[in-house]
Amino acid sequence: MMIPRNMVFLLSVLLIMTSGCSTKRESLGSDNEIIVIASIEDQEDIRDVLEIIFSDTLYTPEPESFYKIKFVNPKGFKNLKRQTNLAVASIGDDLLNPGTRLVKNLLGKDRYEETIHGGEHFILTKNQFANGQLFMVLSGQSKEDIIQDVRGKAKWVKSRFNENFNRKQKKFLFDQMRRKDVEEKIMKKYQWSLKIPWGWEIIKENPDSNWIWLGREMPYQWVSVHWEEGLASPDSLSAADFGWNFPQKFYRHIRYHPYQFKIQQTDFLHWTGWKITGIWESAEEAQGGPFISYIFFDGVTDRTYHLNLLIFYPGNNKSIFLRQLDLIAHSFHVRPD
């Protein structure tokens, strides 16, 4: 009986997984870094493969990848086994290649031969050497063989990495200490709230304009919430206009730049709404960075909400901090009717 290809993929995951992962230590390293163990001669081709999966780019305005790919010589594998996102990769069957020898040792002779001569060249598992770890093996006779296998799984694989990132970042942001006093104050006054990490505070509160600005310093991470009664943005044109005029109306000195300004329909939690992304800049100082806005209508409170996320961190990578803001925004909730 022929086994379906997706079942083969799941079986390959089970073959490489270890049992009793509860006794393992926690994974190490940054949640937005992927450590790739590969020989120098294979690194350029392996980067081409991984960029098919991890192609998301944040414009700050300089392009910045959501995941940083860092290559390490196979000699460093032993010291990096507990990295949060770890990959071991090789191309070809030359055992003089240290990456190939490592892949063969990890998979065993029979499983390794299947990756070289079969149709499956990509394996993904979790908790292989540490709890909270995602571990990948890429192996094939050529780069084209691996790419052909990866293309059909790219969306699924990226979603696994995003889920792992979100889980670990939520734990970092919310599990230890939160400003529950501020959360409860906002809910009591305005019938909505969100999870506020420790170290955050209310920067400005304007009840007359239905606007609250929260944030922290260095890196500067800001979330502001504005709401209007009724359905204020029924379509993309009104939502884009609503979003475009928002920063100068409330922040005064901040405006959006037309470069990379985009709006698309989205599902925000259980609401259907609009997501706007782009670049903000200050009209007074040499400041700017990326932003995200969510605009949606909630029938329980009969309001249109606008959540605006800004980051200012000059000279440093910003993607991980903007993704943290996105997790804070996605903790938004209203008082049940």
C-alpha cells in the first residue's frame, strides 16, 4: 500500500524525535535567530533554500528579515545543540564534507540514504535536544532537490516557527509580572483592555478624544488605542484615510511616509478589519521607524477601534520588538456584554 506523501513527512518527524523531553533543559538563544550548521561550501545554497521559507521582510525603512540566519561550521554543533532554532544541512553525498558526515551521523545510514536518493529532503521536529527547540535537517543530492521538497511545506514550516516565537515571547512579556493595576483601570473606565508588560506606563491619556498612549523607553515601544462610536471605517478607502490622518491628529509631530504604506483586510483576533503597515517619521526631529495599525469594528461595544504600534530604536534591529508589540496588541479584549 502506498503511503501518502504528507504521512511520510509526519513519519519522518516521528523517526527523529526523542522521548522523555520533559527531562531536557530549556533551549537557548534568540527567538528570531536560526543557527544553521553547514560546511562553508554549502552555505550559499542552503541560504537560498531557507530564504524560500523565511522571506518576510520588515522595512524600517531599511529591509530587515524577521528571522536572522547565522551559519556555523559543523565543528560547533556540540556547543550549539540547545539553540532555540537549529538546522543541520548538507548538499551531496561526499563524506569528506563535514556537514554531510554530521547529517549522516544524526540520521543514521538508512535514513540518510533516503534523503539523498528519495524525494524527501527536509525534516522538522521539536524538542530534539532541548525543550522549546525547533530542529531541522536539510539534505539532498542538489540544492534543486531540497528546494522542490521545501516549496510544498514552506508555509507550514514558517507557521511552526512563528508559533514557537509567539509562545516564548508571550512567556517573556506576560508570565512574570504585568501592570495589572493599569489593565484593570483601563477596563473599568473604557470597557476594553490589553496585557501590559512590566515597565510600561501610560504616556498620555485623553478621555475627551477617546485615546490612550502606552509605552516604554529604549527601545521605544509604543501602543496607542483610539476608538469612535459606531462603524467608522466600513471599507478600505475610509480605513486608509482614517489610518493615514491618525498620527498627526494625535501624536501631532508624527506622520506617515508614502514609502511602503500598505493596507489589507485581515482577521484580528475574532474581528474582521484592516491592517496598515509602513514607515513613520517625525516632522520635528530625525526620528522614524516601522509601524502597524489595526482598525476593526466591535459589535459588543458598538465601536470602531484603532490600535497603533510604533517603534523607535535607531541603529538597531527592530523586527523582534515590533513583533512583541504585535503580541501586546493581540491581547486586546473588550468587556463581555
